[in-house]
Amino acid sequence: MTFHRGDDGKLRTSSVDEILNGRRLRRLRRTDWSRRLVRETTVSVDDLIWPMFVVEGENVRVDVPSMPGVQRISIDIAARQAEEAAELGIPAIALFPYTDPDLRDETGSEALNEQNLVCRATRAMKAAAPEVGIVTDVALDPFTSHGHDGFLRGDEILNDETVDQLCRAALVQAASGSDVIAPSDMMDGRVGAIRQALDGAGFHHVQIMAYTAKYASAFYGPFRDAVGTNKTLRGDKRTYQMDPGNSDEALHEAELDIAEGADSIMVKPGMPYLDIIRRLKDAFSVPTFAYQVSGEYAMIKAAAQNGWIDGDRAMWESLMAFKRAGADGVLTYFAPFIARQMKTRG
Ligand code: PBG
């Protein structure tokens, strides 16, 4: 019952029925079968990219304390996990190395070593599970003594010199069997340069997944624990990663990356930047990925461990949100947990 004033100035009531004119949206939500029928967005195992941290040694699993449930693993275990990905139907794995601090230098020269961790892991994983795509990150930060993604002179990150080095690193990764080169460095012109380098060496089939809109974010903290760059990083990455206040700039980045030959683009972090995913998807209609980064994972896990939220439901809801925003797939540390649940639920 509601109240309104009639034409004669008198107070009248009308029923909710009269107000709605028969249109009740709760009708569709009443039952589970109906909710399932009208659901606009679904999460599938085909949406998942599983990020893994590799470390030297054999049969090694080291917990990453700021990422409960995530470990640094040695290559033999990574190969087993690649087999698990295949069994679960997870399409692809993204690899990140924890490089021995002794191997880190000013220019990240270990990135060019064909026997570095990522290259050896790629070979082992492709041998174990050839049907699973391997995505390798191209940025110098796991290899530099200063923790930056490029060459550092004084306070400046040198763009063009870095791009040269990234091209060489991409070729080394492609030669070890990487299926997708994912430049996460945010240097200008790197996508085009890497495309040329790959094609010049006969790697026409190797994809480029560009970290297109990568923001200078506080949410990368736990990742930097995992790859061991938190302690070494001098200063911040604001001269190359994007300003969190910007949205139009993401379109400019995407325009360049696509023109330079990116096969797919990415927005990172994920949940705080759903608006950017939607804008890029609407504007360019190319495969668009979200990276649900380490800090997002850590927040959900920490709140769940405290009993403050239902961790499982939050995990599913977060994945749904990426899909609803327009993402074609998500890099997420939840990938194996989601996929295992899907498998047992059938
Ligand atoms: C390296 C890189 C970072 C992440 C992916 N690749 C960290 C950074 O740029 O400092 C972050 C991923 C995460 O937080 O989960 N360039």
C-alpha cells in the first residue's frame, strides 16, 4: 500500500500491483531452475588461465605466506600440475620465475639464458601436457637487481633499450616452446617490436597477449613476495605503469597494442578495473583478459580465513563479475580450485 495525492487534492492509496502494472521482477528469481534459465553470464573452465610460480630444485613446494593456497614449485611439480591442468580442462598456464638473487643483475641478463627457470619449465610442461597452452611473461623484473621491468639509468627506465632486451627474451621463450608471449613491462612499442622479432625468427604461430592496461597498483604486493622483488624494488613503477585515475588512456594503449599486432589484450588488476574491461571490450571487440592479481586473491583468502566472508562464494562471484564485465578469460590463482569444484559438481 502506498499513498499519493489525487487530482482533488485528497490523499489516496494505490496497491503495489497498480504501481507495477503487473511487472514483478522477483517472479524470475523465485526458483533455482528459473534463475539458472535466465542467467546471462556463466563461468566455464575454458575461461581460466592458471598462474604458477617456479623455483629451482626438485620436489620443492614453498608456501607464499601472503597468498594462502599458492606455492612456489620446482619444475618437476610444475610438469605434474600441467598434467592436472589438462585433466581438469584448464586451457592455459602462465609462468613466473623466482630467480636466484645471485643471478639478478642491472640488465636482467638471465632473461636471455635458454636454460633459465622459465625456459626449462616451459620445455618440461610442454613435454608433460602438450595440449595445455603456456603463457610466458616478458618483463625484466624477475631478473633485475633493482626489481624494475626495464633498464635503469639514474632514476629513469629506458624505453627503447628495454624493448630490445624484451625482444631477445621473447625469442628465447618462444624457442623453448612458449605458446603465448605476454609483455607485462608497459614499455612503449614493445608489442610491435616483439611481433617483428617473432615473425623474423619464424615464430608466426606464437601469440602475443599484451598487458595493455596495466596500472601502477598496490595490489601486486603478494606477487612481489612470490617472485622475490618486494625487497629489491627501488622506488615505484609509476613512470611506466598506468595511473589508476585514467580510463581514456587505456583505450589509447589498446589502440596501439592492437595496431602493433597483439592477439589479445589484458586489464590488470581486475576487480578494481571492471569499468576498463567493459570499455575495452565494447570499443575493440578483441579477446580481452582480466588478471585477478595477487592482492585481490589475498584479500578474499584473508577475509575468508577470518570467517568474515564465505571464501568459496566470493571466489565464484569474483569470476562471474569478470565475465559480466566482458572478459573472455581470467588469469586467476583460483583457477585450480574453481576447476576442481567444477569437475566434482559435474
Ligand atoms: C611483472 C609482473 C607483475 C605482475 C605480473 N607480472 C608485478 C609488477 O608489475 O610489479 C603482478 C601479478 C600479480 O600481482 O598477481 N612485470
